[in-house]
Amino acid sequence: MMNSLKHITCAFALAALLALPQFAPAAEAADQPQRPILSVDGRGTANTEPDMATVAVGITTYATDAGKAQNDNAWVAGEIQKAIAQLGIADKDIQTRNYSFRPTYRQDKGHENEINGYTVDNTVIVTVRDVKLTGKVIDAALSHGANEISSLDFSASNTQGVRKEALRSAVNDARDKANVIASALGKKIVGVQNVSESTGYLETRRFAGNMMLAMAKDVETPVAPGSLSLSANVHIDFILSD
């Protein structure tokens, strides 16, 4: 019986001794001072050329007869769509939106509630996948009865490349700032603790209003798509040497 108790006691003692080294490194790490952290924000921008355009074509018709106003609008819209399709624009890229039919009223005193005609508004949205055709699409619409080019938007179909470029530029900007600050403090960057990023969207380039009216007056509409830009921001916590 005594021998059994001795064996049990020795076993507990050995287990306790084996367990002690496991806690020693953690205790030592807790005693070590934390290295200084330098937090820096970086910003980067990248540009790309647009390869798509979206044209909003406005068609307005008026007639004293409701049916005529509607039929006139449908006929003009059909002629515009046929003309645009002949340029190589696919049917799926020509869509009707914002169709409205409303009565108009007399303005003379005493007859304000009397209907004197009907107005039909129709907007045809054209997606142009070859930006070189944008001016031709506008000319075709205006020459076949469109009353307005209400907007023209340029965009890019693939944004992955420009997004990566903007992020790399933002990281380089943050690192350059960190190097300058660390050098001024007499320290060096030895690591990175945390990184976070915020990347915007590649916004479309829009023409509207007076510019659309000016374009409509030209015999042959010149269109310069320019470039699109995307911005990225990063926040980096750099570890400095002691």
C-alpha cells in the first residue's frame, strides 16, 4: 500500500515539473516591451481609357389626339432604333426606359382643366461597346427624330487592372511616408502589424445639359471620351526598431 502511494506521489510531481516549462516562455514574452508602431495612411490613383458609352436618347411627341401622339412616338422610336442597329449596335444594347403618356391642359383663364392635347415622352438607352461609334449613334438618333440627348456616360468594362494599380500606388505612398518619418526618428521599419484598405469605384464620365445641346448642333458630332480614374486608400501600422 505504501509503495502504491509513493508511485502516485512521484507521478503527480513529475507531471507538475513537466508542465512548468510550458508557461515560462509566455511569462517571458509578457515581460518584453512592445516595439513602437508607426501608423500611416497612403493614397493612390490609377487611370484607364473608357471602352464603353451609354447614350440616353429622348423622344417627345405631341398631338391633340391621344392615339396620334402615341403612334408618332412609337414610329420615331422605331426609326431611331433601326438607324442605330445599322451601325452594328446589338438589339440587347437598345432599351426603352422612362416611357410616359400625359394630357396637356389649356393655359387661358377659365379653361385650365380642359385637355387640349397629349404628350408622350420616351427615353431610349443605347449601350455602345465601341466608343468610336458614339458620335455616329448620336448623329443617327438626332437625324431620325430624337428631340434630346439627355446624357452621355463613358465607362470601362474591366476595372480589375486599374484597381490593382491604384492599390499598389497607395501602398507605395504609405511606405514612402513611413520611411521618411522613421528616418527622422532615427529608427527603421522592421515589419507590418496591420493593414486595411478602402478602394472606391471607377466612376463614369458624364456629359449632360448644355454640352448635349452643343453636340446636337454639330453636323458630325465629335466625341472625346478622355480618361477615367479610380482612387484607393490604405492604412498601415508599421513596426519600428527599438
